[in-house]
Amino acid sequence: MEAPTTPPDDRFTPELVERLTCPKEYNLKGMIRELGPLPPALATSTEQHRPASPISPPPSPPCLSSLGDLECLPVELWHMVLEFLDAQALVRLAQTSHAARLAVDALPVYCEVRKHMPDVLVALSRTRMLRHHAVAQLRAVLRDSRCASCFGYGGFLLLPTCERVCFDCLHENRALRMTTLGNVRECFRLTTKQMETRLPVFYTIPGSYGVRWHKHYPNVHRLINVRQAKALAITMHGEEQTKKLLAPTKPGNMSIRKYHIFQGFHEASLTPPGKDLTLLPTPLNWVEDDFGGVASMRMPYLDARGRMHRGRCCRGCRRMKRMFSDGQLPDDTVSGLVPDGVDPNAVLDALVTRLYSDDSFIDHVRDCFGVQQLLSFWDEGHEDEYQSD
Ligand SMILES: [Zn+2]
Ligand SMILES: [Zn+2]
């Protein structure tokens, strides 16, 4: 009697999943990173006053002080009120009294945010974005895996809009870009005062950044998100008037590059495309992003079962890209991946940088041509010639 065949999913043991995950993520390094610990003001009183040794004296008993009007409410209700404050407001509230400090420290939503995304809080603080996002909003993004643009898995946070996004949408969707206040003034006829009072003004952290092309930024830049700028322009001028702000042909005193950038800003959609933009032809007026990666960072995902996902890149896809560059990828595989009129390099580059949650990774590797190639190699006892990648 024949042994029952193994169901296909059982092949992908945790060990094999690890082996199929790219160990190095060269292409994903051009974002905000390595910022150090939480500043003292954002740490809880427990975190700030952690005993230096087991024999340290116990902390002093809390002095009695009031929570003000919040004390009239049941605890669930004042938790709901506090969740809609931003972390900076919570910090200020915590400084008003000992009781307020204990209340903020014990707020479940804030505890979850501090525990799972402390580096995000540091980045929001350093880029002056903290006051723009309620802690409930941060927690919602932590618990929702979808890219706000294509609805696939999003492994990054765009700080000014507090949206989860994927690497490819950061590159392809011009609504997610950042630009200078000067460009917004010229492109959308908004004043500095309008921007400063109505929009989050993002302060960059000097360093090297890039989504596809890396660049060094030694100075701090004040930037605005393009979609937010366009939405404010429509509010201020009306939709039809906003369209007329872009001349139908390039003005004589404007460079062609700048005109194309402004065209891109006007064409940026205020609503999410809801599809993979890497499968569409590149627009003729395409200009690379001047500030790619400066306002985004890796974002973990906390699923309903309490598991943390950092996102996995597929090693098989990386192998496919190398095979394509070497002319070794079969034509029918290329035509199955790349729609007519689209640059195959762009599609394969996107596969190399795509992140998956643990569950969607299994779905992907089951069908990935590069993974099937790797498994054949390994079954035959060979190593992948691109293993060093
Ligand atoms: Zn996306
Ligand atoms: Zn793959």
C-alpha cells in the first residue's frame, strides 16, 4: 500500500520558510532607521525608574493627586477619551499629576504602541509628527497589514499620513511622495501659513535615503506630503481652479524636469488605486522621487492572534531577477509575470522588494517559479549559485 502523499502546504515547515526568506534586504535600507531608545518623556514612569539592581529600595508610594474631570467617568470611558489624544498630548497630561501619569502609563492602547513600535514613536518625535496622530490611530495601523495604496501587504509606515504602505507604492504612487514647501507654494498656490496651520510639516532626519536611488541628505528639510497638499489646494481653490494652476504647456522659465514633477503632483490620486501599480506602464512624464524614503520606515504588523510580523522577502524572486539578468529566465515565465508594454526589469525589481506576512508568504512561495527552482536544487543536494544574495 502506498504511503499517503504529503499535502503541498506541509512542505513549508518553519525551517524551510526561514530558508526561503531573503537573509539580507539590501534594497529596503533607504528609510528612517537606527534611532535609539525612546526619549525619557515618552517612556512610562516604570520604564524611567526601573530599579538599578534587585536590592534597590522600593519606589516611594504615589502621592495622591487628582485626574480632574476624568475621575467622574468610568475607567473604560476615560480610556476611550485618552486614546484619541496623540502621544505628545498624553505626555503633557502625564506631567500634570501623579494620578494622570499612572492613568497614561496604564492606557492599554498606549502600552501596545510603546511595546511594539517604540522606534516609530522615536521617529515621529524626531520628525515632529507625534502631535499629528492619535495613539488609537497608531494602534490601528499596527493591527492592519494592508498597504493603504494597493491593499497588498504593507511593510512600511509613511509618517506624515500615518498610513501603512508597501515599498512599491512608495516608489510608484506619486500621492505618497514628499516635497518642499516651496514646490507646494508654486504648484498648488498655497501659502506657508496655510501649510503650517493646516498640514503636518515633516522635518527630515539627516542621513542617506532612497526607495530605488539612494542619496545623502546632510541637512534638515521641511517637507509636505503631496496628497495632503493637493487635498488642501482643492479645499482652498476648488477642484476646477486647482486643475488650472498647472499650465497646459511648460512655462518658458520652468525646467522640463520641474514641469513633469508638477504634472505628477496634479495627476496624483486622492483615492487609493487599490491595485499593483508596478504592472502598469511607466508614465511618460515620470521623474524619480527627490525625497524617496525620507518620511517612511519599517512597520511591524501585529495580527489578531498576537503574532508580530516584520515581513518576509522571497529568495526565489531574487533568484528569478538574477536569472532574468543573465538571460536564463524562461520566456513563458517572463510573459506570465509581465503585462504587455511594461518593463520586465521594473516588475522583477518589484518582486525582489516585495514583503509578505508569514501567511501570505506561504501562499506566494507555493506558486513562485524561483522557489520551485531553489527547491529542485536543494532536493538534488546542490546549493543555489546565487546563495550569497
Ligand atoms: Zn502598496
Ligand atoms: Zn517569490
